[in-house]
Amino acid sequence: MSTPLSAQAQLAQEARAKSGRPPIGDNILEVERVSLAFGGVRALTDVSFNVREHEIRAIIGPNGAGKSSMLNVVNGVYHPQQGTIRFRGRSYSDMHPREAAERGIARTFQSLALFKGMSVLDNIMSGRNLKMHSNMLMQALRLGPALREETAHREVVERIIDFLEIQAWRKTPVGRLPYGLQKRVDLARALAMEPTVLLLDEPMAGMNMEEKQDMCRFILDVNDQFGTTIVLIEHDMGVVMDISDRVVVLDYGRKIGDGTPDEVRANQSVIDAYLGVSH
Amino acid sequence: MDRSRWSGADPSRGQNVLEASMADDLTGLDTFPKLLMHHARVRGDLPAIREKDLGIWQTWSWKRFADEVRALACGLAAQGFKRDDHLAIVGDNRPRLYAAVCAAQALGGVPVPLYQDAVAAEMAFPIQNATITHAVVEDQEQVDKLLEILPQCPTLTHIYYDDPRGLRHYGQPQLMAYDRLLEIGQESYRRDPAYLETEVAKGGGEDAAAMFFTSGTTGVPKGVVLTHHALIDRAAAAAKMEGLGDRDVVLAYLPPAWIGQNIFSYAQPFVTGYCICCPESAETVMTDMREIGPTYYFAPPRVLEALLTQVSIRMEDAGRFKRWLYKHFMEVARRVGGAILDGKPVGIADRLRYALGDMLVFGPLRNVLGMSRVRVAYTAGEAIGPDLFKFYRSIGINLKQLYGSTETSVFVCIQPNGQVKADTVGPAVPGVELKFTPQRELLIRSPGLFREYYKNPQATAEAKDAEGWFHTGDAGYFDPEGHLKIIDRVKDVGSLADGTLFAPKYLENKLKFFPYIKEAVTFGDQRDRVCAFINIDMEAVGNWAEKRNLPYSGYTDLASRAETCDLVGECIEKVNADLAAEPEIANSQIHRFLILHKELDADDGELTRTRKVRRGFIAERYQALVDALYAGQDKVHVEAQVKYEDGRTATISADLAIRDAKTYSPAAAKRAA
């Protein structure tokens, strides 16, 4: 099903192999002719694209283009009226977010959805929720197996804390952290699920330059170290063009471009959408 | 083991200190690797070094430490590292990097720690200068830097990294993981278990133990070579003085390339067997310190100041009752805290009041600072403000000053318990001889002196004369109790017209300790009296003015107000009163001053980029003002060009008032005291 690579994409592939990041594999996620409407408002119209294993795939587009709706369709928050989502060869059209999580799709949110009063550690631990097997009673009584399980999960979480360099704030309530750090905690919680595909909704919104650079580094590191496939929505074109392997462009709920950053940059309809042409 | 080397090297001094200080008999243990083997034998299960990893403190016992060093040394040897080679060590405080220091020494090599926050270009010189072939580094950041300068440093053929993160795909042939090096070492140790012991036994106290590059603010950096004997002797002398033992704990949080860090977290633990703890990261130092509760602590004044600022800010946010409690008991502490710590007589009522304060305020405060268990704390590096210094002492932390440098293995002077003053650095540590040149330059002779500046005989000869005196470049004198007082660099010290000492920086520092004074420039060299330019601290004086309902439109306006002049005048009078009590510099009292109409600025060339006053330049630029000060005028008109940050220039003009400050006769000051 994978489409033949363009010459530019091939070059990019080679450069990637040289830099040592995991090679891009087959399609892991396919969005096929998806349409989504809220009453009379058509959020997405007939959108198709695919995501290959280990790649960083960006979704861009002007405000209201349907980017967040697209992510919400992928992880089962919205159910499209038409079209299917095919994930690791299995297609489905109505999936609960919990199911999506169980299958290995994790996400972060544009407007943070952390537990503000809880510590950084507890927030990230909550990302392990799906992987815990001991029941509430055992946990409450701190019985042996529950304790052992918690220790194992804590170790995974500590590795993530180490990875994202947030050791200094382990015990700090999330609400007291600056915005850039909260975003990092959000990413940490998503990583705690050990996802196959990570959906990032504007991971760099509202950050200053330095925080953005840090976040870019972390995203590339996640992709490199764990081989996680990443789908991200981002407004900062510099970031998108720098870190993504391929880019989908949406405008008014339709796909108007798809390809490597260079291809997209040269695409006339993309230029029109961004610079404004009368419709 | 080899005792002859000890006797060759001033045995009377070095060995006595060693024998007398420890419960252990350290005779013949004249190198760090020998000391390590000793601790592994006698206190093998006690903690040697701790590191917080994945949120948990991981401990290496002395035995584990010795095993690590053995494997690592064998690995390095198998990789071609040999006697007299230099091993670069770049990274934060990490157990494995400390193991690398000892492994290099075990093979008769010389560890060269480099500042981990230096940019790549700054590392090129030391690596070339010391023809470094092997380097042990912490992580990808350091690897990247070394790879960047590889073309300029062709001798560097082996780079070992501790943390493999991000380095998986690096293909450079020079690179090898620390873990791999360890495996090689273990293999080689199994093949030839006796090899390392022989190598360690070959080493002696007069071998070079480490090389530290001085920062080199003037000219190129110099590699200071220190021997095992020098470091061990000084570490032991200070440890004996403070009664350090194997139950002490230290937090290693300053750069390992700095001699002090090496003394406190390598030399002294190796001499006494105490445990050092490596924080998780630079950001977690505060929390880690609270968890560890060190008993022995070093902090430069800027760290102490930052801590106090944090405390003050948090107190401002506290409830009314707590604020009152804090204010009340801090007043008690200020009055009697220092005296109680020094064991001086204090009335019973004050003792009770202090005890109550200790329960309610000082104890919890020490706990928050992570200093509950601190027995000995040092500060050094720059002049510390007396208020800052007294604050820590008043809440029961035994903070003391010391004097030393890289060239002297740190310990030259230490304030003994009970004899602590805010403005001296204490008497000489046993074994150290001090004297002054006629120009008041401090000369030091000590078993801790450096051997040489590496490959720089000319600089060595300039710094160390034929009789073994080290010329510090610092000017100072002894106070009546024989405590050393450092006042300035020799090259900056002048004399008044009557020949008495004039130390501008010393005066300026005294002025700057007042929160209202941001910068000060004093004049007096070859003149009959001292005058000063003052820069007020906009924030502090601004707050002060607001509380008094004094309106002002900006810096120039605030600086020119009579009330501000009065405020600064009071500060200067206090300094004068202080100076009058010190016979050596009583003549340096400030007779006249003016408050400058603008803040001194590096953009205008008045300060260096590190915010040091460029006295000569300022004297030239404001010649008219200096003349007015000495001509006895009470007002002077000034016009000056200022450069804005965007490059535009403008002219500021103002009338500056010149004030006379009250001065004291030395005799009157003595009576008052």
C-alpha cells in the first residue's frame, strides 16, 4: 500500500539513515477518505493520508483547518461519518479513546489536561494506569504484588523523568510549574504509556525560543531512542520543516498538500492557503 | 611500601600531620591509589560515594570504589594509557569520573579535569598543552565538543563516555563507551591480576597527582601541576584541624575542574574516608542537599547570597505572625548568635531566648537550607559581605573563611573555631609560612605548593622564587591577632601621599556591601586623601525613597536628591568608622564623595564585561569631577555622552553635589571600641 517515494523523499530517507535514526518502515496508520461534520459544519471532508512506522509526520494548516479534529478522529474521540482509520492493518471506524490507548496510541493536548494539584511524579504515574494489573484493594492494602508492580512502574517513570530532564520537579505540584515545563510533563505522561504512535497537539504553542528548541530535541530523541512514530500539529513553520519527515496540509477540512517539507513549501495551493487567496 | 620517597620530601612536616590527624595509620600511603586500597581494606563497607540515579541514592562502598578503579585502570592500560600520560576528565560530579581520576593516578598518569561548561574552543588549549591522548567524559554534550576540536588536537585518540544517551549512532573510531572500557579492564585484570598492584607501588608522593588549568583571565591558561604529597599533606592538615572523620558527608556540587572541588570531594575523603554525594543534576542541588544533610560544606559567597535571597523572599510571602516571629528572633540571633557559636559568655536570659528561637526559627531554617548537620562550612573566592557572613553564623551554622588558591592546594589560612571574624581569613594553617614583600605582596611557603606550571618554566620562575616562596600577587597584612587580611591585588594597591597604604578595591568592596551602593570608585593614589564616586542601587534606594514618599523621575533625579546624599553619607561614615579601627589603613578614610549622575556601564567602557570597575578609564573620563573633589568645590556641573543599547548616543547634563564625609581619628575609634 505504500506509495513510491519521490526523488526528494528518497534523498531525505538517505540523510535520515546517515544520521542514524531508525529507518522508516511500512504504513502503520492509514486515514482513508475520512469526513467529519458537526451538524452543518464540515470539519473534515474526504481526507486521506498515511503515516509510516518511525516517521515524524506533521499536520499543518491555518486556524480552523481541522487539524485537531483530525487527531481526535485518530484516537477515537470523534467518530467520522464516513471513511475508515486503519491502524497496524486493522481498520475501525468507531473506537473508544481507551481502546486507542490500549492499542498504543497516546496523545498530548493543546490546552494542557494535567492534574494541576498532583505532583509531576503522580501525573506521569497516571500514564501507567493502563499497564497496572493489581486491583484497587490490593493497592490500598499495599500487598506484596501491588508493591512490586508499583516499583516496576515507578522505574519506568523515573527513566522518563531522566529522559526529559525534569528530575528537579519530581515532587512539585504541576500547577506551580511554568508552562514550558508543564508541556514537558504532558509529554512525559504520554510516553509513560510506551506508545507506538504518539499524537502531539501543538507541543510548542506558547513557548519561547529556548523551550521550543528543547522540545524539538526531546521529540527527535523520543523518535530516535524508542522508535516511536510521531504525528504532530504545529504552527511554527521553522519547527515543522526542521523535524518532520513528511507534512500533510489541511485547509477548510480538505487536504491540499502532502509530501516532504520541501515539496510542501513549493506547493502552490499551500502557498495560497497561507498567504490568502480569494476562494 | 616505598617509604624512602617520603623521607626525600620534607618528612618532618608532611608525615607528622598525617600520623597525628587520623585514627588510621597512613604511614607510607603517599599516593591517592594507595589510600584508596587502604580504605577498601579497613572500611570496605562504609559508603565512599553516592549518586542519585532514577530518584534513588545509589551507594558505592570503598570496596566497590576500589574495584571500579582497578577495572578502569586495567582498561586504560590495555588501551595504551601509560605512566606520565595525561587523562582529560570532563563532566559534572559523577562517581565514574572520580574513579577515572584515581585510575589515571594508579597507572602513574596525571588526571586533568576540565570545566564541563567550557565551550569547545576553550578545551583545545589544555588538550594541546598537556598532549592529552585519552579523555573520560560524561555525556554526548562533552563528546560533541571534543569531536569538534579533534582536528586541532590530533593527539587525542581515545574518548570514553559514561552516559551513552544520544551516542548510539556515532561512528568515530576514537569513541568508546565507559562500560566497554570496564569490560576490557576486567578481562585484562583476570589475565594479569598483579599488574596494577605493581604499577601502584611504583608511584610515590613526589609524582604529579593532578593538573588544574587556571582560568587565564590574563593571557593563556596555565596548567598547575600538584603532587600527591602536596594535596595529601594539605588535605590532612585541614582535616586534622576540623576533626574530620569517616562519618562526615559532603555534597559535591561545584565544578570538578576547580581545585576546591577536588580537595573537598577527592583529596579529603581519600585522607579521612568520608563519603561524598553527587547530586542528580544542577537543578536539584537544593533538594539533594536537604536529603543528604552534609556535615561539611563549602559555598562561594554568591551561593550563600542566593540562598539568603530565597529565604528573604519566602519570608516576605509568609503570614503576619510568622513574619513577626522571624523578625523578632533574627534580631536575637544577630545580637547573640555569633557569640554563642564562638563559645563566648552570653547572659542566661539571652541564652534562653536564643534556645527558643532555635526551636522555632533557626532550626527549621537550617533544615530548609539542608544545613541541619553542618559542623564546618567554608566560604572563599571573593570578599563576603559582613551581614551575609554573620547571618549564617547567627543561626548556628559554623561558617568560616579560608584562603588559598590552586597553586597552594587550597589550604593556606583557615579561621579556627571560636576565632572567626567577618573581614579576615584567619591565621596560617599548620605547615604554612607567610611573609610580605615591602610592596605588601603575600608570599607563601607550604608543603602544598605546586610543582610547576606545565611546560611554562618562565611563569613558574616568576611565581616561585629560588627559596620556594610563592608570590601570590595578593596584597594584605596581619591584623593584631595575627589573622591574615587580604585587601586587593598588588598591582592595584597604591599609597597615599604620606606613604600609607591605599587599597581601592578593599574600600570599594566595603562600600558595596551596603545594599544602597551598587558601585564605588575610590581615588587616592599619590594624593593626600581619599575621595569616592558612588553609584546608588536603583532598586534599593528606589524602595527606600518610596517608603519615605520621596518622588523621583529616574536615576539622575534620585541620585541628585539631598536625602539620597545623606543616605550615602551615612554609609560612608560607617565605613570610615570601620577603617579608623584598622591602624594599617586608617588613613584611607573617605573624605569627600559625589554620587554619579549615571550608572557605570560596560557599554560605555566604564566596567569590564564581568562588571569590574575600570578605575583608570573612569578617572580619565571624569577628570573634571575628580579635580572638583580635590579642589574642595561643593558643586560641579557635568555633561556626559551616553551610549544606548541600540547604538544611539545622547548627552546627559547635571549639577552634582559634592559632600564631605565625617572621618574619625584612629585614637577616637579605639576609645569607642
